[in-house]
Amino acid sequence: MVVVCLCTATASPSPSEMKHQSALSFGFFLLLWTLAALGQTQDTPVPASENQRYSVQGQAPSSTPVSYASITELNGMLAQLESTSKDTQADLAKLHIERWKTDASYKKQSLTNVDSIQRNLQGALPTIMAQLRAAPEDLPASFKLYRNLDALYDVLGSVAESAGAFGSKDDFQALSNDLTGFETTRKQMAQRIENLASSKEAEIVRLRTELKTAQAAVPVTPPKKVVVDDNAPPAKKPAVKKKPAPKPAGTTTPTTGTPAKPTSGQTQNAPAQQAPAAQQTPAKQQ
């Protein structure tokens, strides 16, 4: 950034005016420098690797990935089941069980079955489907849906048979189509559970094999054996050495170089000394 300063010739300013102009020039220079620094900061690009690193760190660790084929298969089954459930609810609402040519107790039992099916299709079935969508390859949730479809098929089959025996042909045909839809989804779910169980079993076998291989690779140190002999004589304790008693302070040992002086009344026996033979005087001649 280039700053151009235009100056005009004027009269010599006073010292106060010079200080004011210098302060304004310094402030204007700081403002321009700050704007230039901000422009460089905004134009500085962030590397793509940094953006990717931050985005990866912000994500939570994902659980075991589910294959795209498995999710697609489950979504197709659940979509078909939802369509069958809506058609069944509409067909059950059109039934006129009170016009059937049968006794009152049988009509009452059929009405109870129809009410049970409606409550299941409106409450229990959507809940199980939502659980399975959250965990597509969860075996307990898959088996729960299969059991629910099995129960629906049995009760709906009973109502369809009664409609064919005591009701109109249109009601029987509509319920038969609904029953076929539930049967198709039930068979698909049974096959899916079998495939998931085989996959999980193969994974367990693989993990067990890897665990055994890892355990075999770890060196095993043999345990130390400690032999205890009850007949061995007891070990002798080492003798404890007694420390010499310290001498009392202030006592001195007598010296043998100088003899003790005799007390009064005692005479000292000096040892007799023999004169050497060279110092003896010869006898005088007569």
C-alpha cells in the first residue's frame, strides 16, 4: 500500500500547531496500517487440510459401519410394510361385522381381533420400525419386528377367513391382499435375520481366532516352584557379637619406663654394677 501525502506551502506554523499536525499524521498512519493488516488477514486462505482436520475432530466417533446394501434392503422392506399397514387399516375400517351371518359371540370375537390389529398397526409397529431404523443390523430389534409380523399375520388371517365365510367378497379380497403383503415382508425379515446371524457368527469366530493367535504370541513365564521340607533342621541363627564396653573417661594407663619413687622409710636397692675389666687397677709390686 502506497500512501501519498500532498503538502502545500504555507507560512511557518507555531510550535503548538506543529505538535497538533504531527499527532494527526501519526494517527492517520496508524489507521492506514491497521486497515492494511486487516485486509491481509481476511485474504489469507486456510489450507484445505486444516479445514478437513478440524471437521474430522469435531465429529463423534462412529460405531460399526453398516453397508449400503444392508441399509437399502431394510429401507425397502420398511417402506413396503408401511404401505401394507395403511391399506390394512383402511380395509378394516370398511368392514361391517355387524351384518355378518353368524352368532353374536363370533361377531364380538371378530370385533376384538379387528381392534387389536388396529392398535398394533398404529402403536407397536411404528415403534419397532423406528428402533430398527436407528440400528439397522440389530438382531434383537429385527427379531422383535419378525415376531410382531408373525402375530399380525395370524390374527389378520383369522379375520380374513371370517370375512370370506360371513362377509362380502370385496372385504375378503382386500384383506387377502393385505395378508399377502404381511406374509411377503415376514419372509424377507426371516431371511435377513438368518443372514445377519451368519455374519455375526463369522465375526465372532474370526475374533476368537485372532485372540488365540495374540495369546500364543505372548511368552508365558513358568511359575516359580517353592519346595518346603518339613524334616530339614531349623537354620541356626548367627551369633550376635557383643560390643566391647567403652572405657571410662579420665583414666590413664601406668607407664613402665620410670620407676616409682620410694616412700619414706624405704630404701631403694640399686643394681650392682661391675666395673669393666679394663678399668681394674693392677696390684702393687712389693
